Amino acid sequence: MAVMTYRDALNQALREEMHRDDRVFLMGEEVAEYDGAYKVSRGLLKEFGARRVVDTPIAELGFAGIGVGAAMVGLRPVIEMMTWNFALLAIDQIVNAAAKMRYMSGGQLGVPIVFRGPGGAALQLGAQHSQSFESWYAHVPGLKVVMPATPADAKGLLKSAIRDDNPVIFIEGEMLYNNKGEVPEGEYTTPIGSADIKRPGRDVTFVCHAKTVSVALKAAEQLAAEGVEAEVLDLRTIRPLDIEAILSSVAKTNRCVVVEEGWPFAGVGAEVVDVIQREAFDALDAPIIRVTGADVPMPYNKQLEKAAKADPAKVVAAAKQVLYLA
Amino acid sequence: MATSTRPERKESSADAAALHRQYLRHMLLIRRFEEKAGEAYSLGKIGGFCHLYIGQEAVAVGAITGLRPDDYVTSAYREHGQALARGIPPRAVMAELFGKATGCSHGKGGSMHLFDANLGFLGGHGIVGSHIPIAAGAAFAIKYRGGDQVSVCFFGEAAANIGAFHEALNMASLWDLPAVFICENNGYGMGTAVARASAVQQLSVRGNAYDMPAEMVDGQDVAVVREAVDRAVARARKESKPTLLELRTYRYVGHSMSDAAHGTYRTKDEVEEYRRRDPIKLLAERMRNAGTLDDAGYAALDAEVKAEVEDAYAFAESSPDPDPAALYADVYAPGGR
């Protein structure tokens, strides 16, 4: 096992897939000469040249559409969104074109494309740069939505996303790029649609993804000191949702807290809760509680921003509530 | 900025006669097909939106007949004409309008989403202007693979006012993509006249902004269309450079089947005036003058395409609906969820 950052793991995945398959190319703002706004594409221009690492003008809708067209005729584009906030400008291509081309063409024309970039809040970037859109994309049939939390998952899932024949929304964590972790040596992929238990436990299940995995792990650590063993289930993929993994964890713990960065209304947690109440109603010993970002545009002020985010204290409090320890 | 109004080609050769006959047949087929589609829509056999191409036939036929089978064609939602000109069988197009399993998109697309991957026909897109970057993407792929195909994109003049148009043309020129952007200026975006929607009245001038060769072309004269598109296609194929063509044309019918041909936003006189330069009439007259067509010949050709359209109609009507299981098919690639 090598220890590397989440950023370098993504870089390695891109490099390996570009070596493996000439149809794969990377396109986006600042991906080439600048080495990537977040340095995920560092060194790729030098290694693969301008044919395969393509800097674009600031035109998200346009280059997303160019990616869709290229994918329709046989290439496998990786389109970098500098952040998912800017991808709102491209959402017509993602939702109206990429997601439904296969269906409305009667199965003739698929769109094997990856749209990737950082999502979620960083630090004090304000309302327009601190948003989580996974539930928006997960709402759309035809899309897959992948959100790795660790370097190992980032690499394995990005490789799977690039090889997938469907459009994949790959949301990285702006605050995760510097995180280090063990990454397996050699060739491997991580399957899309499979959740992962990041910490086993018997008393309560924390369903989480991306940045909230570390939030849940910290909460679990605190609870362990009080004799409560929380299971941390990292969804890794939002769509298709690993329903089996969720149900089997809840069957064991009988209690559940769903944690996410995004807003509460129609969020990912709402879907998780729906699945559990339908499929595992009898297993529940308490109502499920959701810990989400506050239902407000992200404020700039440091203290207000902290208050708006899901954090370990909120998860601990929620856990105590479902355990009737509060 | 060049402006084309007259064909440069000599028309006396046997080749020209054969070509004209081919144009005439294609245009008549589209005209009769669209008339029948309008009839079927009124009878409730076609649902949703249905945008007819009547009046604009010379554009699709002049532009597409010169393409190679491995070129790509992408269009908007008024695309029955391009689909037929590209060679999708009338049966498959009519069946798609009827929503049948035998349609070219297996009944999943409808009037606005005609596809044929084997013919490089990439749709059929319902969001104004959204397919212009997609067509640029097909051109990007051609260049990426080092091929010499061409990606041809049809869109209405109203699409030239949307961001996707500008972003796509900028990148197509910046990256020297082998694309031909065909702006079909039929005078109206739904009911909004060009003068009320665009700061410039001649849309081809927008090529200047992207350092892209551009021409304004008489879209009612099929031979002129063919000449202009041939030039643009050659530029794309040989030099890998894009072109913007503005084809001046006119639709006789309403924006869609749910709107009248004239009334609120244009007059009956205006429509009648444009009908005098009907693309089919124009070509037929030229052929008569050249001695390559007579009344009997025209009538025979018309009867032939009418029979083809009737056959397509009967085929569509007798075709089965998609299997109920098709509802969940092709959302994801096979093996996916």
C-alpha cells in the first residue's frame, strides 16, 4: 500500500486510464497549462500532450456539450468542472442531453462521459461557491452519481467511472484533496453502486458520503469513548444507491442517522430514509434523524458558516437522540 | 462575407439533370411526407409537438445530398426533412412520429428526437441551440481521431441568440473543428420575427466574431444551397475549418401543429408572397426550361413519392406499440442499472 493524497490518487487514475485507452481525454478550464485549478491534472499535459489534455475557454455549457457530442460518436471524455457550482451553467447538457440520449434514441447512442470536479463547501467561499448538488443529479434517470471519500476510493471509482458506458457525475471534495490515505498498489477498480463500511459498529448506523464520512467517523470515535459503537456506512455512490448495504446495516443496529453536506429538502438523506422505512420498518427502534447542511445559502462569516455545516457534535447529538440517551 | 444567390454550375449536362431529379424527388418526398404528417396529427395519430418543414425543403436536400455516409448530421426539433434527406426510411420516420416500436428511435423519441446511429444522424434535439455544441463535439472527435469526416449542424435562426451557439462557434473556430453550422433563417422563432430578436438582421455576420468564414445563402434554391454547402464541407474536410452558413428560407406552416400558419404575427399575404419562391416550384421550373422535366414526368414523380408516403403511413399505423417492458429499457447501458 502506498500512502498518497486524494488529489494524487485521482491524478493516478486519470493517468492510468489515459494510458490504457486512447479514447479517453481530459477537457476543462485550466486543466492543461495551469496543471488544474486544484492540481488534479498535474503533469498530464506534459505526459499526454494538448490533443488529450484540452484547456477550454470559460464556457461550461459549450464544452460540456462538446464532451457529449464526442462521447456520442465514440470517445470517452472526462470533463472537468472547476467546481460543481459552475456546472449549473452546463446542467442543460448534463440533464437534457447526456442523461437521456440513450433513452430517446431508442438505445442507439450512449454517452460514456465523466463530469468531474469538486463539490461541497470549502472555507468561507460564500454562498455561490459552497454548494452540494448531488441530490440534483441523483434525481435524474440516466445519470450515475459517485462521491468518493478516501484516496483509495477516489482512484478506484474514477477508473470505474471512466470505463462506465453511462454519464457519470463524479463529485470530489474540495476539502478532501489534501487528505492522505493508503491506496492499493497496482491495477484495481472500485465498483460503482457499492457502499463501504468505514467503521463497523452495532448500536447505530451513520449513513454518510464524501466529506461527511470524516464527520461521522469523528462522531463515532467520540461515542466509542462513551461506550456506543456506531457503524459508519460510506455510500460512495449516490445513484445507484446500495440499498442492500443500508438495509443490512440497519438490520444490525436498528437505529440510523443520515449525514450529508447538502440542504435538507429533497436531499440524499430523504431518499435513504424512504428506503429504510419501506424496506426495514420493523427493524427500526427509533425514528431516523437527518443531519444536513442548514437550510440557508452558505454565509461568509466564519462562525455562521460553521453553524451551517454538519459537524461531529451534531451527529453525536443525533445519535444520542435515536439511542434515547439524550 | 460572401453572398450566394446563383448557382455556378452549368446545368446542361446529364449529370446535372440526374442531380436535379434527385433533388426534386427528395424535396417532393419531404413535402408530401410533411403534409401527411400534418394530416395524421389532426387525426390524433401523432401526439405532442410536431414541427413541419414545409417550405424549407431545399435546405435539407441541398445540404445533405452531397455528404458522405460517414459524416455526421445533427439537427433541432424541426428535423423530419433532414432525417429523410439523410436516408432514414420514411417508414421509420413516420412510425417514430406515431410512437411505434418500428420507429427510428423505437418510439421513445417522437417527432423531436429522430435518431439513426448507422447513418450518423445524431438527433433530433428539443432544447433550442443545445445541439450546436454537440455537433461541435462530433467534429472534435473527428479531429481527435485524425479523420476527414464532417459534422453538419442545422438550427433555426432563433438559436443564434442563445449562449450555446456562441460558445460552440467560438471553440469550433479556436480549435479548427471540421464543422458546418447551418442556420436556417425562416424569419421567425415561433412567432418572434428576427428583427424583434436579433440585434443584427444578417446572422451570417456573427461568423466575424469567431473569425469563421460565413455566407448568406438563398435557401430556396436547392442548387445554390448545394454549392454553398459543398464549399463549406470542402473547407471542413480538407482544411479542418468550420463555416457558418445562413440559409434564408421560410416556413409556410405554423411553428408547430398547434399554431396557425398566419394570423397574429404574420399576414396571409406574406406567406403567399413567399410561396411564389417555393423551392420545389423553383427547381421544377428550371428543369422544365432545361427540357429535363415535363408535366407527365412531374406527375409521375409526385405519384411515386405519394405512394411511398402512403406506404409509410400504413406501415406506421399497422406497427406495434413498444413492448411495455421498453419503459425501463435503455435508461442505462446494458449491464448497468
